[in-house]
Amino acid sequence: MWNQIYDPLHSPVLSTIAAAVPVVTLLVLIASGRVKAHIAAIIAVILTNLIAIFIFTMPANMSIRASALGVVAGFFPIGWIVLNVIFLYQITVATGQFELLKRAVGGVTEDRRLQLLLIAFSFGAFFEGASGFGTPVAITGSVLIGLGFSPLAASGLSLIANTAPVAYGALGTPIQGLASVTGLDPYILGAMVGRQLPFFSLIVPFWVVWAFAGWKGMKDVWPAILVTGVSFAVPQYVISNHINPWIVDIGASLISMGALILFLNVWQPKQLWLSPALRGRDESAATMAKPASMDRTPLTQRELWTALLPWIIVCVVMLIWGNGAFKTWANSIFTVNYPVPELHNMINKVPPVAAKPTPEGAVFAFTYLSFTGTGMLIAAIISAALAGFSPARMLVEYGRTIRLCAISLITISAMLAIGTLTRLSGVDATLGLAFAATGVLYPFFGTLLGWLGVALTGSDTASNILFGNLQKITSEQIGLSPVLMAAANSSGGVMGKMIDAQSIVVASTATNWYGHEGTILRFVFWHSIVLACLVGVLVTLQAYVYPFTALVLK
């Protein structure tokens, strides 16, 4: 057994700096634009191993095995989702269904700002609720680029929009993960998150349109933005506090999409915004081919259903694949659990990160049938078959998709290797303890700890599992509500999703703009920090100024 060490240099400051080196190096290399993302990730993996072994004293065989586990986990399930989402997109383009979809969306509104609300925010929230784990950014990014948005707008705005729904993603998986490590009731945790995120469900639609079109461009469509935000935020609060935390995103997104479409039947902006590029500097606009003029002929009923059919199939399949009963059935048919030798349960988390020495699991669960990506592949195959694709043509298209995504899949796997190694070596716990040592400012910095966790791991679920118990222990020590701070970890974490390197690679792949991850990161970085700080301010107010919201659920 090896016990994690959180202050290997016998100086909290120096140990924290050492722990920060891998993630800072990765972000700096990507943001510089001079190093390709996959090269930056490989460099960061090597650096993380060196720091884990030589500073945090992790045995070398454990460090290497942890990295290998992360590489495999990067492909299954994350890379598997991305590959099959892009396969579905390629099929819809090849069959002409995507052109019909563009005309269908144009029939609702030609205004780019309103298309963002419908696709990036509301439609993306549905896929976050149904499957999570990169699916919404992959789908909305590919749809937006197909609609003619610039690559930077399609990728960056998809990342910003995919924030407010994340805490309830994949049928509430982050909440369940948080409950599992804290011992707190998932219904109470979900309700507390539902008293934090609805404020940002109102803000984020305004934020996305402002980031795209500027203040005046946002102001001119404020009624539609307000309808979108309110029709998502109110159901988000009601469902999370009075029903359950599992169906929050699905219910809120369907209501939001329906409300926006109905509203646009009676209201349209006085002046349409037709520019596909970000207002201001958008270097990606120069890489776009001149768009062909879109056919404005209204779709027939048959054409409309043809356009929507692949996405209806995806929605149905994702709802099935996200259901716990289905997962249990599928896993009873095919499951391979591989405990990594000399790693699984051979590492202890120790106080103050855990209440007592707790073994860290290291199992690769190859639950192939229940993977979200497998559901996406089945949806794509069904769509292709209904469109008249032969099996041979499907294989050819799938081969093209693999070639298109190959480098991205390598990058995603390397990112997961970093996340897995930092978790098992205790490197990320050292960073977490630095946030936990902020005393009276802990509600603010504890929220940012959730943000850091998602930025490191790429998952709100992983961040909750990593830091949830630390939040509970620290809050109890300083007299704060453990429910409030555990929920703050999840709510703050959602704003880290847009700068997670793995999500950025997913976005660049979906928009066929691979190699420009640095540009995407520089665009979303400050949006992420400012929004995370706003969540921190809200949690601080809940802790000290308006404590009744926490006391009710204590």
C-alpha cells in the first residue's frame, strides 16, 4: 500500500506550486498556439509522471499504470462518444439531411443569435441531460458549423452554453457521485444546486449572445433571450426542488425549446443578424469557404420529418441509454471489469482529504453495451439504414470518420491520462487543500475548487468525487453547511467545463478546426473565470448574508 502525500516538500506553498506545474504547463502550451494539442498533452503526461514519482513519491510502476488506465479511459467512454457523434454528422451531410435541417432551423429563425439560443443552449442542454460526457458540445458544435457559423463561434459558444445544465448531466450523475462520497442525500444536494444554478441559467443565454454579437446585438433580442432563460431556469428550480435531480435537464430543456419556438412564431427581431462570425476579431472567419446561398423554400411536411429524423432517433436512443434500468440490463449481458494489477486498492487517500485512510479504486469498466457512444453508434446506424446506406457504404464512411478523428482521440486519451494520474497520485488533492485553507473566504474559494476540479478532470462527476468529501469536512470544521459547500463544488464546477482541455479538443474536432485549440482556449478562458467567480459570490452570499437557503436543507 502507498499513502498519498499532500505536502511532499514540507511547505504548503512549494507543494502547491509543484502540484500546479502539469496543468499550468498544459494550458500554457495549448494557449500559446505554437504547440499542437496532442503534443502538449503528451508533454504534460510525461511531466505529470515525473512530478508524481520524484516529488510526490508515487512508486513509478503505479504512476505508469495510472497513466495507462487514463489513456484507455480516454477512449472509452469519451472518445467513443465523439467518434460516433461525428459519424452521425457525416451521415446526415452525405444524405442531404443536414441541408434540410439548416432550412428547418432557418424556418424558425434566420437570426444567428436566436439560432444560438435554440441550438447551443436549449438543444445542447437536452443532450447534457440525456448523456453528458462531451456529447452536447460534440453535437451542437457540429450543428452550428453546419449552419454556417465560424469555427471559433461554433466551438467557443458551444462550450460557454454548455455550463448551466452540467451539474444535472447524464441523468443526474454528478449529483449521485457527490452523494456517494459525502453520504448526503442526493435529493437534498440536487435541491441545493437548484437554488444556485437557476440564476446562471438566466445569465448564460444573455452571456452567449453578448459574446457572439456584443452588447447592442444582445440588447436587440433580449425578449427572446429572457424567454429562453426563464423557461429553463424556472423548471430547473421546480424539478430539482420538488421532483428529483435525475430529469432536471431533460425537462427544462424541452420546455425551453418549446417556449422559444412558440415565442418566435409571434416575435422576430426588427433587424436580422446574419453574420456567422464573432463580433470583433474572429480569425477563424478567414478560414471559411464562402457560404452558398441557402434555399429559402419552406420545407414540406415530409422534408421536415426527414431533416429531424436522425436527431429524433438520437433523442430516443439517448433517453434509453441514460436510463438506469437499461444500463443494469445491458451490463448484465456484457461487462468486463479489469482491476489494474498493483494499482487497484493499493493507494490510500488519507486525512484531511478523506475522513480515514480510504483505498482508491483503479478499475477499467468495459461496459460496452451501456456506453453512451454505443447508443450513439446505434442511432447513427439506424439513421443511415433508413436513409438507404448499404453496410459497405457505412463502413467506408466510418473509416473516413476514424481518419478525421484520429489525432483528436489521441489527445483526449492523453488528457484523461493526466486527470487519472493527478487523482491517484494526490497531486490534485494538494491543490484542493490550498483552496480549503482560505478560512472565512472559503465559500468563494471552495466554489472555485469545484471549478478547478472540472478543469483538471473534464467532468463535474469526477470533480465531485474528487473534492466532495473535502468540501464536507472543511465546511463542518469552520461551521458552514456541508450541503451548501458540497453543492457549491458541483455548481462552481460547471464553469470549468469550458476550459477543460478535453472539452476543447471535442469542440475543435466537432467543428473540423483541429489544431486551433489555443485560440478556443484564449477565447473562453476569461468567460470561465468570471462566471466561476460569480458563482463563488452567490455561494458566499448564501453562506453569510442569506443563509436561510442553506439552513432549510442543512
